[in-house]
Amino acid sequence: MLALTIYVLAWPVVVAGVAIFIGRAFIIEARAAKRNGHPLI
């Protein structure tokens, strides 16, 4: 039961970490595109 509780509570941490990683990369790419005058897409 403890393992299941830890597993369920760990998912929000994993999801938040991935979201922060992707969001940070997106911001870096958007700034680089704006700086170089290229469209983001």
C-alpha cells in the first residue's frame, strides 16, 4: 500500500518536471527565433 501511495504522489512531480523542461525549452527557442528574425513555426 505504501508503494502505491508513493507511486501516485510521484506522478505530479514527474509531470511538473517534464512541463517545466518543455516550457523552458520553448521559451529559449522563442527568444532565439525573435532575436534572429525567424518565425517560431
